[in-house]
Amino acid sequence: MKIISSILIIITAVLSIKHGWDGFHIDANPEQAKMAAELGIGRSVILVMSVVGIAIGTAVLFPQTYYIACVVNAITIVLIMALSLKAGNYKTALIEIPFLLMPLLIIYLGHPLKR
């Protein structure tokens, strides 16, 4: 179980940091900018979510902060799903379901370095 938990934590950290970093460079990717506009997310909100994403990616690595990082990660995913449903983009909301299950599974499994 510790191996599975470790792998999921590393995947979560990499994805969170990658998405956070990509949010700072949203002008370089017109597809992301279009999706953000569809969801009604402005530039300032994207920057805040990028900072939160990078913070989640780093905090999930440490046993003391991984629980709150997983909870915040799940909340941001639910927020994206809600905005997608509000915009009528059901495909994006359905795609986010496995990503919502990952922090919940990590919480259930626990951090592998926790005593």
C-alpha cells in the first residue's frame, strides 16, 4: 500500500506543479485560454489557482501537510467541475472525475512516511 500511495503522491505533485506552472503561461497556449474563458475564469483567478496548484504540489510531498493539500486539491477539482457544468461543458466535468478520486484515495491510503 505504501508503494501505491507513494506513486499517487508523486503523480499528484507532478500534475499540480505542471498545471500551476502552465497557468502562468496561459497566453502561450490559446486552447487553455479559450477553456478558461468558457468557464468564466479571468486572468487574476488563473494566477491565484496557479499559485495554489504549485503550493498543493509541494505540500502533498510532506507528511505534515499532505492531508490539507489533498483536501484543497479536491476542492479545486470540484470547483472546476462545477464551473464546467455551469458552462454546459459536461465532457470536461466527466474527465475530472478520476482526478477527483486521486486525492481522496491518497487521503484514504495515508502518507507512506507518516509514522
